[in-house]
Amino acid sequence: MNLHAIDTAIFFFINQGISNSLFDAIVPFITTRGYLFFAPYAVYVLLKAFSDDRKKLPLALTAFAVAVAAVLLGDWLGAEIKKLIARERPCNVLEGVHLLVGCTKSASMPSNHAVNGFSAAVALFFFTRDFISGPVRWYPLAIAAVIAFSRPYVGVHYPSDVIAGALFGSGIGYALFLAYGECRRWYRTHPHATVLGSALVSLTLIRIFYILNGPLDLSPDEAHYWEWARRLDLSYYSKGPVIAYLIAAGTWLFGDTAWGVRCFAPLFSVLSSIVLYDLVCRMYSPRDAHEGHAAVHARDIALGSALLLQMLPMFAPFGVLLTIDSPFLFLWILALACFWRAVEKPTGSKPLVSWLLVGIVVGLGLLTKYTMAFFIASGFLFLVFTKKRTLLLTPYPYMALLAGLIVFSPVILWNMQNDWVTLRHTAGQAHVAAGLQVSLKTFGEFLGSQAGIVTPMLFVLMVPALFNRHRLVADSRHQFLFWFAVPIIVFFVLKSVQGKVQPNWAMTGYVTALVAVCSSFWFWLGRADEISLRKRRIFVTGALLALVVTTFAHIVPATTWLPVKMDPSQRLRGWKQMGVEVGRLHAELASQGSVLIFSDSYQVAGELAFYLPGQPVTYCINNGRRMNQYDLWPGMNEAAEQAKASGAVNGIYVRIGAGEPPEQVLKAFHRVEKKVITVYDRKRTLREYGVFLCYGFRGLAQEPPKTY
């Protein structure tokens, strides 16, 4: 007999051989409500902790918290392993199973009931062993074993499923017990680093779970950058190549999936906080006695800054979504750290190496997002207006600038070959053609957006934190924070008077502004006057509001609390459903010949490419819109010319809204048939798409783009 045959034989022995009416009445309740049997043990532990020594109460509560964490972690990881193994349940493949509960279509190995039971039981066993003795201490393990046994008895798992689940769950429970012990030991000597590390690990696990199982489809920008990753180049129409190469690496590792696209987002978010923490620790380390109160609280300021970076609504999404801002934020903070090290010239350092590192990181930042140029401007202003100006008389800053330009050179070479379209696009985004104009509407919208994404309280506190006259004159650290914040924020505030400015364009200015606020908080904390007290309260309120808003923003997509029109996350939902619906039409049309799939929107074209079965090449026609990357790639006419040899060439045109197709599409095909697709989110209408089945491609008349 092979192992599967033995497994099946044992399964039938448990499922049928020992079956009886008593077990048939009791075991289904155990398998569906087994967690209730842990309650008596929890009550006993609490009573024991109270009666024997109340000092044990924190340990008991910790045991329960870790047990819950172990169950959550085990349940998630067990579900992911099920997807990988993809073993069918015995009730779905074997005949004659004595089935006592419903048989789902989810995979069989491991049994998550066994995983959850043993992860909680093992955590409780080891945490409470110091004050729970005798047979009672084994109670949670016995309950976990009974729950595991119930799964083959009711007919939904093989014995090997529950054995694997028990071993895996035990491993998770014991691992968290050991991790907690290590954290306590580390906390005694490195409390701030331990708190930050624990928070970042927990947050990263939550983010990975959210990416894998959350309600958000790829954003239109992510789908478009994924299209770039399928066509790697030196640069692209609107951005440098870094985002494309990151997504290409992620999809090479994990496939063309949402996780493959986003896998680097949690990593960059964690690294951003770690580098910021290290930078602030070095900035505020007690070097000179006259440097003031903040030097005493270096690690407090660093911890507050690193945690606020994760909490603010402006930065938190970058831990889930991989747009250009996720790597860009990390590279900006890394450049700040390298620049500070270079200008401080620590003992034994090699200045040339330090400055070259600045140049390389700034160059990588430019390859990610062109607003990295503000780093060069802010760095220059810092050197000019502080005592560090003597560095401008050395070759090092200029060598750093040269190194950055060398790293950035692929973008220059690509633009030389493509009529400098990036410059045209940047000028278009900056509304250069509009000239000098005043718009109070866009000015108000921008200020409101900034207050919203950093919270109104922290936004207001940044003013006194940055414009502290005494610290601005006497403290090089504060000067550093000021020059890498104020010029950027002020520039975009003024720019908003002239035209539309996106909320995230000024985001890098808030990095050092955030540090300034945290530094000022510790200064205010040491003062007893009424104004400082108010500022402390405003800071705490702002930090709590940031946490609430960020948490709420992650929960809202999974609920129906907000109307669709008020829900900003609706832009990231419904795309997969659209792909399924259009995919059905594509399958029918593909039987008649080649099919060209296209839209007049790069957002729709990218989402179609990602979510259609087979992830085909898609196209984006230009019917008067501004230029995008699709205009630089081979278009429908070239594709049709290659496909004509294999038969008829038809098409599917998809647009947002149920309107009619443009004249350009009607002339390109012999016949066009209209359909309307509506995508829903829990019975709420997200959006409508006009889908046009186009027969007999005759050639598309393309006009050169008129706007950029």
C-alpha cells in the first residue's frame, strides 16, 4: 500500500469504523464550535492568576493575546499553503463518505482547524506553565487534539491533513512564544529598536495578508506600470525605468499576479522607517552639551518619526500599493541619510565615498521620479545658507552631482531617441502653456488635501516646528530639516495657485517636517507653560487621528459604509470583474479570428491586459487624449498586419461609461455591436463599461498627440 492508500484507509476507519450515534451527535458541534472549549481554561487561568499572585495577570493576558495572534497567523498561512498544495477534500473525491457537516470546495491540506487549535494550545501551554501545573496544564493540547480528530470523523479531512495542521500550528505557537521571549530580552537593552521592529514586523504581515486576500484590485497606475514591465526599456514616457524593473523582478519571482506586482511595497515601507530611524538617531545623538534638550531624546524622536511615517494617510498606502511613490519615498529618505553623513564628515570617514553614495542614490531617485530634482535644490540651499557652505568650495558636492547624472543618463539617452517626450509631458503637467494665472480653487483644493493626508493637527504644528527662529539659527540639525521641507512645500503651494497640483507631489517635504514635529514635541514635553501643553495635546490628537484614518481607509473597501461616490478606494475595485466579463466576450469572438483589445484610456487598457485570461497585449487609441506610453509602442495597425495571415481580424473596444464609440472606431471596422457591462461591489454599482464587439478591421486612422 502507498501512503495515500494508508491515509484513505485510516480516514475510513475514523469516519465509518468507529462511527456511532453518540459521536454523530457530539462531534459536529466540536468541529464547528471547538473554540468554546478553550473558554473554561481561560477562566481557570485568570482565576489562578488573581488568587495566587496578581503579578501573573499580565503574563496570563499576554498568553491570551499571543494565542489569538498565533491563531490569526496560522489560519492565514494555512490557507496559503492549501492553495499551493491544492489537495482535494475526501468528501469531494471519495465515495461512501459519512458526511456530517458541509463539504466546501476549498483545499484539504493542512486542516486549518488543526492549525488553529494547536497554535493556540501550544502558545497557552508554554506561557502558563509557570503557574498552571498538574493535568490541567495539558487541557488546551487535549482540546486541540479532539478538534483535530473531529475533522476526519465528520468526513472533511484526511488524517494526514490534521497531522500536518497539528505540526504546523504547534510550530507557529512555539515560534511566537520564543519570539516574545526574545523581544523581552531585546527590550531590556534596546527598547526603542524593539518596539519599532515589533511594530514593523506585525504591520508587514498584515500588509502581506491584505495584498493577498484584500478587496483591492490593481490600481490603474499599477496595471500601467506592469505593462511597462512587460516591455523593459531605458525609460518611459512619463517616468524613469525603476518602477518597471521592480515589477519585472517581482513578477519573475511570483508570477504575473497582484502579489507579484506589489511584493516590494511592504519592503520599501519597512526600509523607509528603518533608515529614517537610523538617520534621526544619528542626527540627535548627544554630541555636544549645548545642543539642547532634544539630544537627550534621540531615540524617542527617531521612534516617533519612524512610526508616524507608517501611520500618516499620506505614506501608509505605499506599504500596500506599488506605485512610483513607494520606492521613491525610500530613496528620498536614504538620500537624506547619505547626505547627512556626508556633510557631518564623521571621524575616519572617506568624504569622496560618502558624496558618491549621495550621487548614486539621488540618481536612482531621479530614475524613479523626476521630482527627486528637488533634493538637489534643497541640498544646495542647505549648503548655501548654513555653516556648511565651505563644502561648496570642495569638489565633493559636484562629484556627487556628476555621479547622479551618470546614473540618470539612461533617461537622457532614451529621450534623445524619442523626441524628448518626457520634457513635453513634464511641461504639460506643470501647465506651462497656461502661463501665469491665479486659481483660488486649485489653491484651496491643494491646501485642503495636504491637511487631510497629514491630518489638520500635524499640518498646523509643522509651522511652529519648522519656523523656530532660535533653532533655525543655532542648530544645524534643524536647518537640515527646514531646507529639505519648506522649499518643497512652499513651491507646490505657490504652484497650486497657477494650476492643479496632485496631493502627493509635495510628499517628500513632509518627511523632515515630520521629524521636526516629533523633535518639537519632546521640547514641548519638557515645558509646563499653557502653549506647550496645548501643542502636546494637538500632537497626540493628530497622531491618533492619523492612526484612525489610516486604519479606516484599509477597512472601508471591505465594507459598504461609504457611498460609492464618496469612497476613494472604488478606483481600485471592479477591474477583475470587468476582466472576467470582457473575457467571456473575447472567448466567443476569438473563435472567428484574431481579436484586438483596445480602449481610449491607458487605465482601462492596462487593467484589461492584466485581468483578461491569458493577459493579452492591449492597445490604447488616441482620439484626442493627451499622449501616453501606448503611443510609443506598436499599435493596432501593425498588429493587424501580422494577424491577417491567420484569418479575420476583429476587435473589442472598451470604454468607461455607456456612451457611443468615437467615429474613429466606427470607421476602423465594418460593423460594431454595442454591449454594456456593469460591475458591482456587494450589490452596489461601481461603474458601467461600454463594450463594443468590432468586426472586420479596416485600419485605424491615428492622429499625432496634440497634448502631453
